[in-house]
Amino acid sequence: MFFSITNSWFVVHHSHSSKNRHLFSPPLRLLLFLFICLLLFLPSAQGSSEGSSLATQPETSKASFSVEDQSQLAQLFSAWDTLRINTVSTPVISPNGQWILYTKRVRDMKDKDLRATTHIWRVRIDGSERRQMTFGHESCTSPAWFPDGRKFAFLSSRASDKSSGNAKKNKTQIYFMYFDGGEAWAATNHSENITYFQISPDGRKILFISPDPLTEEEKKKQKEKDDAEVVDEKFRMSHLWIYDVETKRESRLTEGQFTISEARWSPDSSLIAFVRRPNPKIDERWNSDVYLIEVATKKTRKLFSNPGPDFSPRWSPDGRFIALAANPHPKTSTWYNKLYLLPVEGGQPKILLQDFDRDFSTPIWSPDGQKIYWSTGDQTSINLFAVEVSTGRVQKLKVPNGANYSFYLSRDGQRWAWVHRPPLWPGEIYTADLNFQHPLRLSEANPWLKKEKKKFGQVKVIRWKNSDGQWIEGVLTYPVDYQPGKKYPLILNPHGGPSGAVLASFSAINQFFASNGFFVLQPNFRGSSNYGQEFLNANRDQWGIVDYDDCMTGVDYCINQGWADPEKLVCYGWSYGGYMSFWIATQTDRFKAISPGAGLPNLISMYSTTDIPHYLAWFFGTPWDNEKKYFRHSPLHYVKQVKSPILILHGAEDRRVPPTQAMEFYQALKDLGKEVTFVRYPREGHGLREPRHQLDRLRRYLDFFCRHLGLQPITEKKGSKPPTTQEKK
């Protein structure tokens, strides 16, 4: 039941029948009127509502809230508000350095399906002349400038728009648009979706990647429902194509029983470096290598072979080297990637960052080829680093605190554009000089937050010692209008991965809970990725042991600081956070309610049904060789010990953690007579994408927690509708 706050009104119903019109004489009518007025202005039996906590108002209360109270309620962050957050991404600086293209995703709160669309915007480097460039019901993504800066290209499936020409309906194509405006037009007319493209440096050609179409025989079998599949025998591969800008013709560049995931032009537009692997299975990403192909002749050669995964090849400005993120460890593991420099003409690669104790991601070359930049997680932030190619010396740049990503370096190497998401505001596009002096915000993605004066709880990084004496960090979100000395209910939210990490950046979900009077603790337990290789590997063979200790000592720290009420603890998590939630439920009765989402309580059955069995094997080996270990670290093994009420959530089409995992734990609890609810979301995979499912999940969390803590939800009203205000796209 969701808490409903309503104004109460005294309503006098008048009968319209002539028979009852003069039921009361004038004196009696006057006395009745005075009596009603007296009732209206008498204080309620519970006292005036002014100054009372909304959280303590009973659901059946008929108290009228003042305008001030209603205004304060409107300033809180509701479940609907989490859907209203607009996001910006992929800033790209024009060749002349004066303009930036970026994308903005906006949800239509008036649409019955709550559809969200992404469109392309432009803005001057000084923040002026911000303007939306694309419109329509279909999203437009991946903007890229032509070398002359006169037009740009992007991806869209806007086949229903008049600008699509002869483009295949419902297929993602490459579109062109002039920088100064006008109508976009479809460049390609490919039979299948285009998943990636890059314009050649000379602007004459475009490479793109697209999956192979079904053969006529496959289409016939599919239509006749004679389409039995032999597992792991046949795959739909993706290959390289070339689009000629002048002739407007497409030509296929690669063929064979392999799939291509990434490709990049050489500076002289004659060669393409690409990453290929035997099949598109996600667990085969480690089995990838780097190849070169001559565009004119289609001559191909292998440039680099590695036991682990290879990705993000980037040519040096002079075309002599390719910088690559690669992992020297075979199959799937949690070892950090390293920076490899591959000589294009042959020879041994140079490995940089051997002693750099953080991960490496997509390389960004400086125009002079002297430095390579990259962004990576660093404790509770995402920071930008640089390495000198000649010496290997690493430098950490002074970017703002929080999450920083989608970095783009101008052609002259003097200016950055990127997305910055601080702790108390959603991400925005920023620009700064090479040393990040005087960063300037260019976008305004969520003006409604200021207009409606939304309140946010403070976000702080805290540290505590675990039982082994190690320092552990976590992110703590405070309740809105926190009062020192007052104890609040605490939500423990273990992150996914397990090699993920929590950042001190804006979280709509955390602010939703903060508006409902909760602390939210998110520990970066052992096994998290942003604290060095030793810390990252510390949970190998230790699931549910070291991470559990780090979480529980974090909860104890919050209690000892006087923040958290020890009698009002709850927990939820998703993916590996779901595993931790299952595990916590079997190890302690401290939590009044626990909600595992997309969790894996049975590691033995998980190994053979997940799409990433190699990842699980890296931690525990195979279950047939390590059966006791698998069972010892499976929450299902301890299901009899569960005492807390359980709310299990899972996507019905989850391939990462199949929903049978949730069913196993649910059935066990049900047979044991424990309190349990299982909610399955149709059409959803490992993460919830449909907005009404996202809304349902948040409200279930809040109702479940409040019900078992004896509290009332503050922001949610039963049957509440989307806000009436709508942001312009």
C-alpha cells in the first residue's frame, strides 16, 4: 500500500428534488451553517499539521496540509522524478574547434509508453547558441563530423520520417545533415542494422559494421517454423562494409566465419584496423585479435594475437603505431588491461603501464603523438590520466570530482569536451583547456530540477576498517534535510560486478530513497575495481566472506557514528548485489527486509546456464572439479537460516543470471514456510529497461521497506500519475 497524502474537504451535498428543498427552516439552516463553520476552523484531534513530519502521517489521516507543506513535498524526489532525468553524452568537437555536437535523451512523460528518444544538439565552445538539431519519434545517436566541418553523420532508424528516402524500414542507417541546419537525409540503404561507423580522415568513405542478413533458406525455415537450432553451431556474424560518399554505393569489405566488433581508419584513409573473434558470444570476447585490411585490395593480415581480450585500437597521428587496450591473461578474468603499442610495419609490441595499478580503457592520442590519454575508475571517481609514450611516465590530470567520461580532445589538442556528473547533479557536457582550468558547462539537461527546487541529500565518501584492519571506502547518501543527532533507517546497497565500484556521483535512485528519509550505504568491498589489482582479486574464492565482512563493518560504522538506527536496517542489491543480498539474508537477522534482484543463489546451476561461465570459472574453477567450493559459497546452501522477509525481483528474459536462479531460492523459502514474494518482469533482461517496470521496482522497494520498518512512504501516492510538466526535447 502506498502512502497517499490528500487534502480533506468538507462537502455539503444539496438535494435537487423539490421535495427536500425546504427540509430545514431558515433559522435551522442558519444554525447548521454556523455549526459547519465551527467544525471547519476547529483544530484536529491530532493537532495542527503545520510542522509535523510527513513521514509520520498515517495513511488514513484526513489532515489538510498547508501550502508550505505541499510545496515541501513537491521539492522531494519521487519515483516519477527518476524517470524524468534527461541524460547527455558523446560530445564531439568540430574540426575548427568552435562547436560541439552532443546527444540528449529525453523521456516523454505524456506518452502512454513513456518513450524516451535521443537527439543531437549543437553548442558553441563558449556555451552560446545551443540548439537542437534532430527531431522526430526515432532516436538519433553517434554524431560524427566530416573533416571539413560542413556536415555531420549520425545513426537513426527514422524510416517513417520523410527524410529517410528509400531507407529500409525499422533498420538503423547512417544519416547526413548540414551543420547549419535543414533536413537530414539517409545516406545508406543497408538491409540490416548498422551498429557502428567511422568517417575516413579524407571524408570520402565511411566504414560501418553490420550483421549478416538471413539467407533465403533461413527466412523460409523461420516462416514455416522449421527453425530448430543446434547450440553453438551457427552464429550471425558482423562484418565490415564501406560506403562511398561520392558514388553513394555500399561494398562489403570482409567475409568469413568470424565477427568484427571494432574498426578504425588509418590517418591516410588506406588501411583499417579491426578486432575480430570467432563468434559473437559475449563469453568469447577474450578470444579476439587485431587485424589490418587494405581498403583498395581487401588484403588482410593479423597484426596482434594475445591470450586475452583486445579492444579499442587507435592509430597514432603519424600512422606508425596502433595503441590498444589488451589483457595478457587468458579467458575472462578481472585483471587490469594494459596499454600496448603495436608497430604497424611489424615487430614486438611495446607494453606500457606495467606498474600502473588501475585499469586502462580507450586510448586518446595527443595530436603530436607524444602522449596517450585515457579515463578510468579511481576509488570513488572516474579520472583522466596521461602517459608519455617515450618514457612511460604517468600523469593524473586534475578533473573535477565525480564521474567524468566520454572525453573528446580537439584536433589541435588544446581543448577537452566531456561529461561530468558530480555528486548532487545529473551529468552535463563540459569543456576546458588542456589542463582543465576554468571548466565551462555547455548543456542544461535538467532545468526542471531548479525550477521545481528539488532537494537532494548530501553525498559523502566515508572510510572504515574491516575485521582484518583494512580501510574500506563507501559512498553514503544522507536523507534530505538531515538533522544531526537523529537516527535514520539505513539501506545497505551492495554493488554489482563483483568487480564494479560505486562512484561519488549523482544517483537518481539514491535521491529517491533520501527523499523518503533513508540513509543509503554503498560499500566498495574487496573485489571492487578502483583500488588496485590486489584489492580487485581479494575476493577470488572468497565470495560472501570478505565482501560480507566489509559490508557489515560498514553498517556498524554508520550505527556507531549515530547516523543509522540499528533497529531499522534493510538491504537490496542487483546482479552481484543480488547475490550479496541473498547471502546476507542467510547469514544474519539484523535486517528487517531484504530484496535480492537478478541475484545468483546457486553457483552450481549458474555456471551451466549463464552466458559468461568463464567469468565464474576464474573465481572458483569448474563445478565438477570444485563442487564443495561452489556449494559452500552458494546462498541456497544456507536457505534454512533465512529470517528476514524477502522480496525477489528478476527479469524474465535474463541471460546473464537466468530467472531460474530466483525461482530456486523462492521455492525453497516457500517450502520452508518463510515470508517471500517473487516478482518477475516480462521481456526484461539483466537490467530493467521498460519505464513502468523501473517505476514498479522502486515503489516495491519503498513499500516493502517501509512496511517492515513501521514507516510510511513520503513521496509516493497510490495511483499517482506522471507530472504534468513536460520538458522540451
